[in-house]
Amino acid sequence: MKLYRCLALALACLLAPDVGFAAAEKVRVLVLTDIENEPDDAQSLVRFLTYANHFDIEGLVATTSIHQQKRTAAARIRLIVEAYGKVRDNLEQHEPGYPSAENLLAVVREGRADYGMHAVGEGMDSSGSDLLIQAADRDDPRPLWVPVWGGPNVLAQALWKVRATRTPEALAKFVGKLRVYTISDQDDSGPWIRKTFPSLFYIASPGIHAGGAYHFATWSGISGDKFHARFTGADFSLVDNPWLDTHIRRKGPLGAQHPHTEFLMEGDTPSFLGLVRNGLNAPEHPDWGGWGGRYEFYTPRTQRWFQEPETRPLWTDADDEVRGVDGNWHTSNHATLWRWRSAFQNDFAARIDWTIKPYAEANHPPVPKLGHAAALTAKPGQRVDLSAEGSSDPDGHALSYEWFYYGEAGTFTTSNARTGQPVAIQNFDQPKAWFTVPTSRVLRLGTMHIILAVTDHGTPRLTRYQRVIVNVVP
């Protein structure tokens, strides 16, 4: 029963959007970005601002990285925020809670214009590291998420200073407030942070670009089909420049700030995409999977692209088995992210529409609703009935339904050889569906994650989710 109560509490928080968007708790976010090292940071910032009402944005900090070692570019952040300011009121017509451009400009800061650990230590504070400390110290029960798009030395300096000036108990409290998602290691401070602060919540595909790390990183699944990761199975047309030109860049002042892709689209976006309130994402549970990919908690074995061996567990690469647009099954860490590509690209296109269109001319996401609790218990052989009756669409569009078993996200394990979906869901494309908990080839009892995806028939088609966790007991 204790496990069941924990699941119920976690799901109650996860599914808060079901009680109304405005009532859902925002995520606190402070972004570190080496913007201007290449176009993808600016691209990611444009998308990030279209979701600004999902977050309490506590900082936008320009940093260095291995790709940009001696300068920061806060001016580029300000330029994009000013473009956001021109469309903010239009965005507010579609969903409430968008901050003013003035409020965002007030939290733009910079790190030191130096590389990695050269900018960490006595006398190395910056307006960026000071802001991070202030944000984490705020009397707020919510954790502070720190998406790191470049080098994390601003975070390293904040941690260094707190360790040097506070008691071990105060340091532990400070570290406990932070949630970090880095886009690989873009300077030498990342490995230092992980080994020096072993309890810090840290999501990463460790390693540096020079060793080939980006090729193997989960975040490359955002759009790395033909560049870093070189995988198959996803629809590359959705992340290529022609699609972005049509659906993003030609639409208003904010869309125009999304630059032409030179390497891969928005390599930094996975660091915050899993924080979007879509009914699927569960930020405190990276192993549950979501738009930002799926990660598991373990100490990774040393790879040739690591700067040094990892010394403790962190949230790092995991594999999903996903049927691609080519009709074949693909198993990789990249697939944990690209499996959602159609949904998150359509969502971005719709939000850019919101920057220029009145409510009646744009599409808005459906509202899935479960006809039962989000946390259930069952025994092997038991039938589990599923219901999405009561789901709706604010624009009155027709809805399509898909129920599927997300086997990798749970702990229930079967040796059924059926590829991809070892548990068949009957009427999987209907509002009411059901499945039978397997009794044969069961290796381990535990949790089963059943995902409901509800997609409207507007333009572009938008998807929202509900997650049902079935705890299988003897």
C-alpha cells in the first residue's frame, strides 16, 4: 500500500493540468546558455519562450563553453526576449500566464567570459552565479531546474561558493533544491560538479564533442538524424530547414528570431522539453520518459568520449524500442526522444501561430480526461478497463485516441518475444479500452505504464496525454 500511495501522489502532481491549466503548478527554471556559439541556442530560446507560461523563469544567463571560450552573449538573449515582447499579449489570448518581456529582461545575466574551471574558485563570482544562488535560496518549496545549454561553470561557481561559505547542512539543503539537465559536457566543470556533489540531481549524457560524445547522446534524438547521431526511424522532414521556414520563421517577430540550422535543430531543447505540462512529462521521474527523452539512474561505464571516469550514479542514457516511420522497430536512447517528434513539432508550430493569430483562427491542445484513477492495482490475469470518456477539445475538433503500453517506463517485466508491445491493449484507438495483465513469461511484478494519447483534428494536430500506472501485485 505504501508504494500505491506514493504512485497516487506522484500522479496527482503529474496530472495537475486536468484540473485547469491556470491551476497547475509552474516549474521554476534558470537557463544557462552559450548562445551565439552556433544557431541552435537561439532556436531553443525561441521555442522556450513560447512555453514561458509553463515556467517561472528565474534567470536567462549567458555563458561560455568549449565552443565559445572567451565571450558571453547576453545581448542576443535580450534581442530574442524583445521580439517575444512584441507578441506576448497575443500569446496571452491563447493561454494565461505569460510573463512580460520586462520581467524576463530583468533576469538576464552573464557568467564570466572564461572557459570551464578557469572561472571557478575564489573571486570568480559573476552576476549569473549570484543570481543562481539567490534563486535556489528563495523560500519556495519547488525545486529549481537548471537547463544547461553550454558549459555549466556558472553552476559550478555557485556550488563552489556555497560549499566554501556554508555549513555542510546548508550545502546539502542548497544542492537538494537543484535539478540539472546538461547537454553533454561542454567544458570541464561538469565532471567536477558530478563527483564533488554526489547527491546533486543530474541528467546528462556525459562526454565531450571531441571524443564523439554528441553522436551517442540522448539529446541528439531531437534532430540528429543526419548529423551527430545519424539514426533512422524518425521523420527528418519535421526538423529540417524547409519545415522550419514554413511553420516557424515566416510567422511574426518571434518566429523570425529562429535562425537557419547549420548543424542540427535545437540541440538544447531537450533540456526543457520534458518540463512542459503535457500530461506525459514527469520531471522528477526521468525514467518514466517524456518529450525530453528517457533516462535511468546508474553509474555509466567509462567511454572514450568521457573526460574522466564517472564516480557516482546519475540520470543517464536509456533505450526505448519504437516503431519508426519506416515501419521498422528501432531500439536506442535516441528513440526515447524522437518517438514524440510529431507531437512536439506540431505543438511548437501551433504556439508560433499563437504569436500572430487570434484565438478563433488557431488550434489549441485537447484536454484528455480519465474515467478512473491514474494509479491502479491489479493481479496477473486480471482485466484492466481503461476509459478516456469525458475528454474534450476547446476548439470543438474531433479527437483520436491511442492507448499504448510503455514497457520501458515501468518495472513489470515479461519475456514475451513480441517486439515493442508485449502487452496488447484491446480497442487501443477508442475512448474505452482494456487489457489483461500477462500471466505467462512474467519475470518480475511491478508497475506498468499505460499512456493515453489524445490528438485533435485541428491544424496542426495537437496531442496531450494521461499516464495510468498499474501496480501489479501477487
